[in-house]
Amino acid sequence: MKHLKKTIFLLVLLIIGVYLKPIYGFYSHKEKLPMSPWGWLELQGHLPQNTELYDGRYQSVAAQSLKLLAQHQEEIQVPGITASIAIDNHRVWTGAIGWADIETQQPMTSATQFRIGSTSKALTSVGLAQLVKANLITLDTPLEAIYHDLPNPQWANMTPRQLASHMAGIPHYGENTQLSGLLASIRLDRHFDDVHDAVSLFKDSDLLFKPGEQFEYSSLGTVLLSDVMQIRANMPYQQWMQGSVIDPLQLTNTATEQNVRDQTAHHLATFYWHPKATPTSLRVWREVDLSHRLAGGGWISTSEDLAKLGQSMLQEEFIPAFIRNQFWSPQILNNGQVNPQNYAIGWRKGQLDLGTEMGLVDYYHHGGVSRGAQCFLVVVPAFQLSLAINTNVKTNRFHDFAKITTPIVKLFASQYIQLNQSVN
């Protein structure tokens, strides 16, 4: 009997330990609980560099950009970083610095795949634009006219426009009052093949405000949008994205993380974590499943594919100008004012300061922060230019990572102007 009680006690402890492990991992990555003393790596020594030049007219600025990228890596102390430029719907240059995997000494390349975090919203936005183009959805149709069985009656009057612009009142992860869903977003160990099933994680949560009244950034709102999209497309969200965006644009390295990991050979980076005080002390990020947030923060891609995605917004045969203008217009709240983040439909609008010669130019962008990764995608219509950068760690401040975009854009924009002046 003693042995039986001891066995049961140990089994109970084991079950509790297995259940609590993801929760402990969540808080230890926030430095609220101590990390294990094992499994640490140090970033040190000479880092590899790779570059791909696709247009010889940009050779000089590409070389300068690679140098800037290497200096940037050294400054922010990330394991690896990639950047890619596309202009006039063509690849121009990709640079890669550092390690995709430190232990195996796998270098970063143009094919290295990353978690792209909330830049997934820009990808989803392009899929939504294709639905609008196909007359399968309008941005202002209320959800009660889309769902046969609306998951939450409070959602009746909200629209795809409000979901895509974070004005619907859907909570973000930490504001989810449905405790089972909040716990799932902490544990990150459940897989969802159907985005509709992921909606169950927040369908009983309270709205933050009446739709259109305020702005509150919400990845869960984008998850709900993806469910709306698959209803209107009459096919799974992933299938619509594959057929309407990924395949037409030849985004060959863009996929769900599950599909990438199922391949025997893939180029997925290893994702790292570091304490805020010591960025060169690294450990592999805990195993997570981000399928519950796919449309708003779960896609995998490369810098090259994302630069292509940015170019798609400039191609009128793919996205007509009247649709692009809708999607790039900062959205208006019920009070008639533009929302405080200048957020459009899956994109933010801002101005880039390119110095005295080029001045301020409009640009459209979306950043992404994920488990062990960061991403930034910018599109500058004045120069028909798109740039994406990715890294396989989360820096203390996103701006520290993203600030490299301005000098690289400036170099390529200047060369673009010179080339066009010589033609004219």
C-alpha cells in the first residue's frame, strides 16, 4: 500500500509538473521566474555574411547596405539578421549576417525562414484585398449577415473593416476575459488546424468598447477576421491564402509553421531568447504552437518573400488602385477622427525622413514580434520600393531592431532616382 501511495503521489506530481511547465516557461521568458541554469549559449566570434545581388545596377548600394547590416548586427547583438529589397516588382538585393542556428553553425541566407509575428496581419490584409477584388466580401458588411450562427451576439454589428483596423472592440491576448483562452495563450501548446476553432478561445470574452468607438490593437480580432474570410471564400483560410496570395506571388518560403516543420528539409531559423541585461547570453526559445493566432501573428516567411509581398500592393493588376487606396487609408472612428495609430486595413501609414535631398515620404509598414523573432516590412510607393528585415531573437526595444530600415531605404531610393534620371 505504501508503494502504491508513493506511486500515485509521484504520478500526480508528474502530471502537475507537465501541466505547469508551459506556464513556468511563459513567465521565465518574461524574467518573472528564473531560467534553468542549463542550455545557455554565447554569441561570440566572427559571424558569416551572405549576399545576393539580383540587379547589378545596385551593386554599390548593396555593398554599402551589407556593411550597414553587419554594423547593425554588432550593435544590437542578435544571432542573425536578414534584409531584402525589391523595386519595380523585381528582387534587387538580399543580405544575411550571422547564424540561423548557433550550435550547428548554420549561417543566415536569403532562404532562412522566420516567425514574422504581427507582420502576418499585412499578409492577411493582402488576402482580404483579394476577397474584395473577387466581390466575395465588402468591408462594411456586419458579421450578423456573414455568420449563420454568430459565436457572440455582441459581435453582430462589427464589420471586417473594424476587425482589420483594430476598432471592433475585440480584446488582445492579455485582455481576454475568457480564462480558458487566456490560459491557452500562456501555455501555447494547443494546435488549431481550423481558424474557426481558435475563435473559441475568446468568443465568450467581453468587448472592450462598442465597435468603432475606440482603437485597441488586437491580434484576436485578426483571428476572427480570418474566420470571416474563410466563410466568404467558402474554403479554409489557409487554402484561400495559398491560392490567392502565396502561389500567385510565388512566396515559396511562406507557410504555416506546422507545414514548414513537417518538411524533411527546411530553412527555419532557430529562435532564441536572452535576458534584457545580457543580449549575448542566449538560449533556444521554448517550444510553442502559434497556430491559434495564425492570421494575426503565426505565419512563417523570409525577407525575400515579404519584400515580394510588399511589391504586390503596388501592382494594379494584382490589387487595383481603388482597393489599395482603401487598404492604405487610416481608418476613421465613429467620432470622425483618424485612429491614434494611423492604422489602415492591416497596414500602418507613416512618414519616413530620408534627409534633405529626398525629404519626408509616405510609407506603409507593419512590424512583428514573435517568440524568438522580429520582423519589419515597409513599402515606399514613391520609389516603388519594399524592404523587409528579420531576426531570430527579440530585442529589448523593437525600434533598436527596426531603425536600420531608414539608411538602407535611403541608399536604394537615391540610386533609384539616379537610374530614372539617366533614363529620362
